Amino acid sequence: MKFLYSGYTDTGTVRKVNQDSLVIKSTKAGKETILLAAVCDGVGGLSRGEQASRKAVLELSSWFDYELSGIFHTSHPESLLYYRCRQLLENINQEIYQDGLRRGILSGTTLSMLLLWNGQYLVGHVGDSRIYQIGCQTKQITSDHSWVAREVALGHMSMEEAKKDQRRNIILKCIGAEPEVNPDIILGKVQKPSVFLLCTDGFWHEIKPWEWMGYFSPQRIQREEDLKNGLLSGVSLVKKRGETDNITVVGVKVEAFF
């Protein structure tokens, strides 16, 4: 596979500290190109969320550098990836939780990671950051671990009510706040053509998924510069609409399959 990718993070309009973090890395395993992208958002209301989110992306980056290529030299990398991704997020959760205990604080972060290789993707997810696949239409791959998402699923409120509810920032699950976590691990096939979008809630609160086709449709993204401009334009739009939170977004276009 061949990729175009770019990422951008912004402190919003009122925040002094950016609690968001991101990572984008690619490597070769034989003839195969593998790409990792992830966004993390330190949980508001908990201590040192910026440190938790940075710790999470550093651990993801280290895993990618030192273990991932070895997995792709095994006979069944998909099964091992699924297992190791779950184990990795559980380990990151434990490290952040134990570090908080030593410091006498409670800390946490959302985490949404994407691996791409050989026409396939693997997603690891905890919290309310999101991952979308944009092709002929926009598909949200992840599910929010939030109070309003649960209420919508239970039929207690509509999607429109959830968007306006003052409790929309309350999340039910994150990395680091509890001794154990149960992450969502998702395997899927990459559509051709596709753009993947990873974003923290500061990005998706004030923009509708159908609007992203104007910025991130595969036909529109022909160069890395197009992707960068789409990210900047999207961030500018949500800030004009009143978003004050940290805003982080990563775009990845799958250009070719080999």
C-alpha cells in the first residue's frame, strides 16, 4: 500500500495547555508498507491529561518501532496483531494508572489508533475520539464511550439531543483512570479509494460528517498539500463555529494497493 498523510493539532480558542497528542509513522516489513496513526486526548477534569496523552503515543510509537515488523514475519499476523493490540492498550492503561497512583493523582486519556497494511486496517479504541473511513460515503468506524452515546443507544435521547446536551463531554471509559480497561479492537478491509480521518472531539463536535466530503473525499486529495489544506480548513471551520477545546486531526489517504 502507498499512503499520503498529514496531522495537525491546535489549542482551540481558550485553552492554555494542549492535552491532545498524535503520532504518524510508517515502516517496511519485506515488501509491505505499514502505517500507524493515532490521536489521544487527555481527559478534562482529571490531572495531567497532557502527560497521559503523550505517554500513550510514546508507548504506541515504541511498540511500532521495536515489535511490529516482527509480527508481520509470522504466518498469521492478523490474529497476533489483534491479540497484541489489545494487550498493548491494556499495558498502556496500567502504566498510566500506576503512575497516577505513585503521584497521588487520577489521570487519563482517550486513545484511537489505526494500523494500515495490505488492504486491511486494525483499530484500537478507548474514549470519544473518532476514526472515520471516507470513500463514496463517510463511515464512522469507532463508537464513542460516552454518556450521551450510551443514552442514544438505549433510546433515551436522539442524536440531535445528544449533540446539544451539556453532558456530551462525559466519557465512560478512558486509558489510565481505572486499573483495567476493555478496549475496542476492530479489523476491517480498506475500501478503494479511501481517506481515513482520526480526530479528537474538539474536531467532530462542530462539523457534520457529510461536510467532510468537501475537504477529504479521495478524489479531492491528490497531493499531501491537499490533505494539509483540508485539515487546516476543517479546523478553521470548527473554530469559527465556536469550538474552544483542543483540536487534533490526522488524515491518511490510501493511494495504491500492491
